[in-house]
Amino acid sequence: MRSDERIAEALLDLLTKHPEARLKLAQAVAETVAIPLNVATKEDLKRAATKQDLEELKKWAEEKFATKEDLKRVENKMATKEQIEAIAISVEDSGREMVQFLLEQRGYRCAGERLRLDADYEFDIYCNAGVLTAVGETKVRAGGHDVEKALERAQELLRRQPDKISSRLVPVLYTLVAEPSALQKAKELKVWLIESRKEVVALEEVLGRR
């Protein structure tokens, strides 16, 4: 593909104009990339993908693999900082769109957006539909701890700025890859868990309806 500029340009055009294509790429990277992507925000991703981190990974690979061919295969699987940041942005956008879509399918009208309270406190997902307000985070890969964190942050928003919550608070976590611990914890804590295009823990279960 690298030798054919037209194919490369077509692929770039696809990823640029079609969010669904970016999401599919992000999900594939989340499942196979060498660098762990169990981080929640763009700031987390930046810290996880510093130049020093990448150099350390490269040094480890040089020590572990004897030949240049082996090393090249490892480097090809390593995500760059820019690639990881692009994935994070795509996941955040997809999370907001999916929450808005799922709520509208149930008759709840709202606009999915990011909520920023101050320089150090913001939410990836904020969707106020009047009778309920979905508040939460997006993650490339999520475990049980991430579910707990999403719930704690949503509850903190309710304490700090109750005017932002209309009627029922719905803590939500959107992820591309939900680990078994995330499913278990979401069911236990009643957190709306969405994995890519499906609800792993349904909204009705969170609201106590069947």
C-alpha cells in the first residue's frame, strides 16, 4: 500500500470524512496495539505516550529481539503519541454521539456534549434530557476501576453543581473494549455501560426498569 500513493490518499480520505471508519480503526488498535490504552482522557493519553515512554519501549524491544527484522515488526505495532491522541478524540466524539442516539431512541431529547467546569475538571459525556441527565467518561479500554471512577465523578458533579443535573442522574461509561471486570462492576453499581455500538448494561437496568 505504501508504494501506491492513490491507495494511501483514498485511505486518508476515508478516515478523514467518515467517523465510522475512524471508530473501526480505533477499536482495532485498542484490541491489538502494543502500548496499553487503558486510559480515559486526552490528558491521560498524552502522559502515557510521551517521547520518553516510547524510547523506553524501543529500548526494551532492542534488548528483547535479536534481529533488525524482529525489531521492525515490534516498532510497526507501536502507536505514536499522535495516533493515540487521534484515537482518544475519535472515541470521545463517538461516545457522545452514541449516548445521544440511544437516548433519542427512547424518546429523550438532548445534545451530547463535553462539560467543562474548570481547567482541571471536565466530563467527556454530558447529555441533559430533562427527566434524566447522562454524565460520564469515554475509554478506549475499560475495566472495573474505570466504572467506579465514572460513577464517583458523576456523583461529585451532583454534589458540586446540582443545577447541572435535571431529575435523574445516569452515570455512563463508553468504551471500545469492555473487560469482564467492567461488566461486573457496572451491573453492581448501576452504571450505563456502552461498548462501541451496543449496551452492555442497558439504560433500563440502571434506571431499575425492565
